Amino acid sequence: MILAQFGWMVQGSPMRFRGAVTGLAAALALTLGAPARAQLEIQIVGGGSNQIPIAIAPFEGELAAQVDLSGVVAADLRRSGRFRIVDSPAVLGMSVDAPASDLAGLRGRGIDAAAAGAVRPEGGGRHDVRFRLFDAARGDQLTSGAFGPLAAQLRATAHRIADAIYEKMTGERGVFSTRIAYVVKQGPRFELHVADADGFNAAPVLVSNEPILSPTWSPDGTALAYVSLQSKKPVVYVQRLLERRQIAVANFRGSNSAPAWAPDGKRLAVVLTREGGSQLFMINADGSGSRRLASSSSIDTEPTFSADGRWLYFTSDRGGSPQIYRMPAEGGDAQRLTFEGSYNVSPTISADGRTLAYITRVGGGQFRLAVLDIETRQVQMITDTPNDESPSFAPNGRMIIYATQMGGRGTLAAVSVDGRVKQRLSISAAEVREPAWGPFVQ
């Protein structure tokens, strides 16, 4: 929705609040499981510092399995910005069954760690996949793993191996096995897609001739909430991905928008105008039991929960301009969090509750992604793109995916919380927007 409809005019800005939408609806078709027509491509445009040099040996049997497992593992680690992949002839013949003492040839080659693996067919269509990670300097095994996937699960298994390596080397949980959701616009057509974190295996969940807005993942990753206009007004739906079932959970008089899952997965915060103005409500995930969370004569919108369920962060103009606030998740007094700049919107909070990401307006009418350290109150601008919106944290809090514009077309980007690692995510001949990073795979 254009900000003028909120009373918050920003001259020349393509930005809009996720908390309000208007328009006429068209037919809606559910197509979960249909083959994707466009693959999300990821380009690394900025790398991190102090990267860990690691070598990934070709996995034995991956050519016969027709899945480049070692290549997927290497691409995952490289994309994180935490690793530098070292191509060394010394690892080409490295076997997953070889003793760690065979790593002597890697010493002095600037390699801190090395991984080897193998994939072998088994009965019933399954494969035996194993890997080992070694300390290249000391010759010690750091970790290992064994899996029994079907052929269709081999790529997902490579992501799990990358997650294991990432966690062992950094002490943080990897996000390579997670998924992302986003909206693709091509001509008059809008599609809500779900894809692996590396852009592969994209599939449409929803297809419409009207905009799809504000997708957000349930805490267990089995459902998406979003806004659609199929009832000729904004309505909040929940889509159960495995059941391919759509439920209207907020379809009240006026606008229903900006869904946010509570950490218990049983409730959502939504923005309703049924009592006049955009206000925050809590509602059960089946659409029952709605109740207002705050009494305000201002616009309150874009809610998001802290991971522990204690706080609800949101955007409000109660202080005269759009700013970020938080209040107890069950309702109560609100505390203002942003003070730098006259326009701060679209909050999202890291899983550890330490970092708030949001969109801020800077000189010249541009919109940038900023992060606020909740404890120190220090603010850092972490992007250089001009029209950022819809930020969403990776579940480990290391990266943020967001929508922006490049070359006059909507696209996605990802950036590390320190601003050093940057990626671009795009689809040829289509616009991409409204990203949401899913939770850890259970």
C-alpha cells in the first residue's frame, strides 16, 4: 500500500507498509508441488574477513549418483562468508576411509580443515552417505556423520553435511538445510514460492493475479501465513504446506494484514482495522479468539515476536513519525527503540534477542537496512542498496534476507549482520520480493 494511504507520505518512495493493502482480488489457485518455472540464482558480491581455509575433497561415488555433493557442501560454506574454499591437488584422492595420518600432505598448504565423503547405493533406493572432517594441521578427526537418504534427498543430505561442518568449525548452527519463501512477480502474475536456502528446488505454493504479501513461516516450518485479496479485500490466510490446505484466519470488516506467528505456533499477531485505524490483535491460528493487544489512536502495524515469546516488536507513528516499539507480547506499555532518523519501519529481531533489524530512511529519500544492538543502542547501516524493504533474519541470526531494487527491478539480497558478506538473489525476467527465512529444520 502507498504510504499516503497511511498518512505517511514519502515523496517518490516505492516503499509500503506490510501492515496495509488495498485492491481488487482475482482468482487464486493452489499449486503446491508444481514444478518451478524459475530458479532463484545467488551471486556472492561481498565476502567476510578472517575466513577459515577449508578443502572439500570430491566425494567417492558422487558421479555415479549424479549429485555433486561435494560441490553443494563447498558452495554452502563459501556462501556463508565464513569459509574460504581451497582447491588443492593434495585432496583430490582423499578417501573417507583413509586414516587421519594421510593428511600430512596438506600441512603447510594454508588449509585448516579438510572434508572427505562417499556415497554408495544401497537396497530399496537408498544410499549410504558418509563424511569425515579433519583438522589438517594436527591430523585429528573433528567430526563425522552417516546418512541413509533416498536419491531425491541427496542434495538435502549435502546441506546437512555443510551444517555439521559449519557448526563444528564456528560453534554456531548452520542454516543450509533451511528454506526461504518469497513472492515472484512476472507480468500480472504473482506466485508465492518456497525454496531451499540456496535457491534450489523452488516450487510455487500460491498463484494469483493479485499481489501476495507478508509471508511468514510458522515456528515448525510446516505452514505459511500471508495476506491475499481473493475476497476482494485483504485477508490473512494460513497455508498448511503438507496438507495443501488454506485457512482464512483473519477475515473481519476492513483490512486484515501483517501476520506474525507467536513462538508457540498456536497464535498469530495481526493488524486489523475493524475498530478503526490499524491496530494490533492476537488471534488463534484457526481464526478463533481474536483480542486487541493495545489501545492507541495511532497506526500500529508490522508486529513480530521475540523468539522467547516475551516481546512483540512493531511499527507505530504514536510519537509523530514511524518508529519501532516493543511491548509485552500479551499487551502492555510500549517502549520506543529507534531514535536515529525520522522514519524507521519493518522490524525483525534476531533469535537471541540482541539485534533488531529494520528499514530506515536516509538522506535523499533512500531506504536502507540498519541493525540496532538492543543492549548498547548502537546503530549500523549494513547495505548500500537504495530501496530496501521486508528484512528477515536467518534462524541463527548471522544473515538477513531482504527485498530491494537493482536495475529498476525488484530482487532479493542477503547481508551478514556486520555488513561484510553480501549476496544477490534474482530470477531472470521476473521481480522477486517479500522474502521470509524459514526456521531450523526439526
